[in-house]
Amino acid sequence: MAARLIAHIDFLEDSIARLDARIDEVAAPLADIRDRICTIPGVGKRTAEVIIAECGVDMTVFPTAAHLASWAGICPGNRESGGRRQSGRTRRGDKWLRKALTEAAKAGARTKGTYFAARHQALRRRRGVNRATGAIRHDILVAYWHMLTNGTDYHDLGADWLERRSSTEHRTRRLVAQLEQLGHTVTISPA
């Protein structure tokens, strides 16, 4: 009985090795795109191949990253009736893409000193682990769209991005820009 189980395990390992070789052969023309996608924290080789297989590499069919997220069923739901907000569940999308992005989001949330880790930590406190993972999943898909649309590499915003965004200097610049858009000239002097 043990010999039959070992033979079956060997057969399965051989089948997996042949499938991996075939996937590498088919994905060879897209190796540079796959390697660029692998620079996103939490995204490995197989996850990048799943994202490419499910979303494709032609991003001209999606005018914005929000269109891609909506198509994939990764964006938060927006259900409102009679002025009351109902469930914010995401709609059903591609299950293979959702699973791959969920694993990548969980891995990205465990990375040290990255934007994904900081954002996951901040959202986890307020909204819970599942919603924080969903937000990181959405961020990975948005990064994928920007990388393929603009032909750029992944640029991490940094772990301190949320603090920099809510700093007094950032708020001052934003308010000055709003006043200048309204046609006012603004000069700032310290109090």
C-alpha cells in the first residue's frame, strides 16, 4: 500500500513539473512583464502569471484602473436605497484572479516598511482584516494597470505615506492650491 502511495505521489510531482515547464514555455514572451509585476510587494511568479492570464496585457480595453477593478469584481460595492447605505460587498468576479490577489495582498501586508503594510495596518484597526485585505487587493490591481498602461516599474509610496499625506505641510499646499484655483493670490507667513 505504501509503495502505491509513493508511486502516486511521484506521478503527481511529475505531472506538476510538466505543467510548470509548459507554463514557462507559454509565458516566455511575457517574461519581462511578469518580472516587472513581481516587483509589487507580495506578488510572486505564479501570482503574476495568474494576473496576466486573467486580465491580459492590453490595458487599452480599460479606460481607467477603476474600470479594471470593477470588471474584476475587486472594487467595493455601492448599494444604497432610500438614502441608507446597504451592504458594501464586492460583486462576484473572476474567482482565480480574486484568489491570487488575496494571497498577494496577504503577503504584501506582511512585508516590512512598505505602503501595503502601513495601509493594511491602518485599515485593519478601523475596518477589520478582511476589508483591509480587500483594499490591498484593489491597490495591487491598480498598480498592475498603471504599470502596463504607462510602461513603468512599481514605485512604492513608502510606509510613511499616510503620515505625509495628512501632514500640515500637505494640507497647507492643498488649501493654497484650492484658493489659487478660485482666483486668489496667496502668500503664506508663519504665525
